[in-house]
Amino acid sequence: MLQIAVTGTLCSGKSSLCRLLEECGAVYVSADEVVHRLLTTKTKVQDEVIALLGQDVVVDGILNREAIAAKVFDNEQLLAKLEALLHPLVKDEIKRECYAVEKGGQAAMFVVEIPLLFEVDAANDYDFTVAVVADETLSRGWYQEMVGASDEEYDRRMRRQLSSEDKAEGADYIVINDGDMAKLKVKAKKLYQRLLSHQP
């Protein structure tokens, strides 16, 4: 079973491409959703996050991602500690899910959406990597539509990751997203077949 990582900058269309690959027959897992599960399921990691960040990141009895983000975003040391805590757990969970899919013979391709794929040096864990590239003006507009955030917030988040050019340079495949879903669907189908044909 092929293991594929899909990355890209903020609101470039990573999730859209992954869902379209899922329609083609791949199994799709989002690293962000794995993080969400870890933070909202009563496990030891919740206690460790609270110990690191304080009780004020708990809202209505559960860890609140917005409160966590606000606390760590401008504190590099705290952010590094949180990532050091979460990244190995996310990696292990993705491996567990991949093993279960492969063992069950459910699919020929396992696709993982990882926004910070190159930043966390995880590219070598996958057979192939795909970078989704969108014009910055489009990405900025989509981010504001989805999140309702300002240009300053977009810029602040973008400073934490590689540029779209750097991500594209590091990827095995590049998909250009101009916002036309019909075009993206065609590109996803072609990519799915190309990936399968390169299966080692």
C-alpha cells in the first residue's frame, strides 16, 4: 500500500485534494484531526498539556484549541515543548491507522494531510510527497472566509512555515489549485493514477 503525504501552505486546498483522492479510492487521514482527537479524548496527554500550559486552556471541561493556540503562538519555547509532546503521538497514531488499513487490505493508497510535513522532517516516512500550491491572494482570501481572521493573523501563521515555493521544491508531485473544483477533481484523478503507476 502506498503511503502519500500531502502538504501545502495555509488554505492552499490540501484538504480538498485529499478528499478528492479519497473519492478515487484512497484512505485519507488528517494530522490536524488526529491532534484534535488527542486533545479532546480523555487520555494522559490531556493532563500533560494542562501541566505544560496551565488550567486556563480548559474550557467547559475540555482542552480548547483556540486557547492553546493563543498561549503558544508568540512563545517559541512553549510552542516547541507542546510540539515535542504532540508530534510523536500524532506520528504513532498515523502509523497505527496506516497499519490497520494495510492489514485489512482496504485500499491501495493511504493519504495523510500534514501541513508542516517538511518543517517537522517527516517526508521520509512516506513513499511520495505532494505539495498543493495556490496563489497567495487566493489562499489569503480563503483563510479570511473560513476563519474570519485578519491579514495580520494570516501573515503571523505563515511565518511559522515554509513558503509554497519551498514546499513545492521539496515535494515529489505538485498540484496547482486555482480554486476551480472541477479542475482540481481532474487533477486529483490524474495524480491518483500517476501515484499508483509509480508504486515500487
